[in-house]
Amino acid sequence: MEPTAPVSLPSFDADAPIAKIVAAMQAAGGVIVRHLAEPALMDAVYDEVRRNTTESEQASDTKLWPEGNRTVGALVAVSPTYANHLLVHPTVLGIADAILLPAAPMAPGARAEELPSERGHYEVRKNADGNAQLVVRAPDTHAGPNCHHYHLGASVMLEVHPGGDVQMLHRENGIYQPYIEALPMHEFILSVMWAGTDFACDNGATRLVPGSHRWPETRVAEESEVATAEMPKGSAVFWLSRTLHGAGKSSVPGGRTGFFHSMIPNWFRQEENQYLAVPPEIASQLCEPALQLIGYRASRSLGWVKGRDIENLLQAGTGAPI
Ligand SMILES: O=C(O)CCC(=O)C(=O)O
Ligand SMILES: [Fe+2]
């Protein structure tokens, strides 16, 4: 019998149309986009992360990241290059716009002249008694919008060192799942892993299970169903909230370095508390899209501060109770 080819993820070059990348990801649950950033940029991010954090801040000893590996949170606070280039990379924002369907898209050129207001779904109905009542209706979840804007869930450097085992496969929606299982939900997490080094089978590249975003929660993947996100430094692998995935293990010195972040609707609690992780003094140095992504942005109804600009909460403006 012919040996079966290992499963693989769809993979595109950086200049592929976003619509093609998104369609492939929706079908497979994950997708690789190669050569999105220059290798030198990845080195610059790594140097900043290492320089701006202490050894103890880089240590890891959790269930998914046991001792021997290296993890660093709050990347936006420790690496301006990460924040101003990788976090707001136009391809990442284009994919996030297509997956999370915000009223206010973020990809360059996609920004609405006048941002659609959430009030579009609100209607005042009156009856014969003269009672006025606010009626709030869901949009078409296929067409969206499904949020006013999206923001960062967490941003973490994840460095696999030799000596460990593969990480348990899991779904990124696990942090919300127990509370929302009964809700019909449009896609609500887009995850991105940037390759800070080449990602290979033997150095800990992320493992993903194509198609598992459509599986029942309890189906456990066979090893033959697992694909490895092999990709050159400066590439990125993207996956959906229900796609099974996990870090690989390294059998070679050096392992691999990845820079992870997730994006979620503005009405979902951020996994990593960005307001403490990236205090206003640091946030004020960022480009505006990065500042907005970490959460210094509000909609009319969520996250406002009276007297601040909802588009940039560090500035004065007309934010107020609705
Ligand atoms: O590092 C990787 O390749 C994946 C890590 C991951 O999925 C996680 O820590 O949640
Ligand atoms: Fe994960």
C-alpha cells in the first residue's frame, strides 16, 4: 500500500489575495502565509523582547508551557517593533476584518469614511399609549457586523526549547467555552503565530488539525490527522477559535521562537489585561491602530470614558453614557 501523504495546511505567498487566504482558512481551519515580514524585522522584535524583560519574566512553568521553555507576555509593551509592524500588519488586519466582521474594519483602505454606528441595529418603537421602547436586534451574522471593532486577546512570545514533549492539542475558545457553549456564535477568535525563526517539524513548529474546527468537542485527533506549520522565518500561521492546535516539540538545539496574538470582538473580555500590561505612558507612543487594537478605543456603548475620544481614549473627546 502507498504510504499516505502527511496532512498539510493550505499555504500562500504574501501577495495572495486576502479573499483566497480567508476562504482556504475557513475550509481547513488554519492557513500559512509565507514571508509576510523581513527576517531582520523578526530579529529586531526578538532583541527588544529579550532586552526589555528580565530572565524571570521570560521563565515559564505552566501546564501548557512547562519549565525549560521561554514565554513573555505583553509583547506590545516590550517591543515597539512588534506593536507597530507585526500587530498591525495589513495582511493580518485584512484577514481579521474578513473573519471577525467588525463595523469598523482596520485594514488600510478599508476604514469606513464614517464609521457605521451600532445604533443601526437599534430602533425606537412606539405604541398607541405613547410608550417608546428601544428594540435591539441582531444583525445578519453571516454578513455582520459582529462587533463594533476587534481588539487584542493576548500577545505572547512562545519559545519552544529542546527536551520537552508536544503541547496538548487544544482549542483557543477554551477560555470562553464553558460560558458560551449554548450560544450560536459567529467566529470570534482569530489567532496568529509569527515565525520568529524558521518553523520546522523537528524544532517545535505549531501543530494544527485541519478540519477540526467542524468536529464535535469530544473527538480526539489521530496523529495522522495533525499537520505541522512548517514555514520560513517572517511567515505566519493563522487559525480559528475551534481549530485544534498546539506547540510541537524540539529535538534540535535552539528550538523555535514564535510571536502569538489573538483578536476578538470588542464585546469579549481580553484574555491578557492590556490596560495594566501596556500602561498609558507606553500606549501613547504607539501608532494609532496598535493603540486601538490593545483596547484604548471604545464603541459608543462599550468601553467609553466620559470626555474622552472613543477612537483614542488617551485624548479628549465626546465619549459619554449613551
Ligand atoms: O506555540 C505554539 O505553537 C502554539 C501555542 C499555543 O497554542 C498556546 O500556548 O495556546
Ligand atoms: Fe493555543
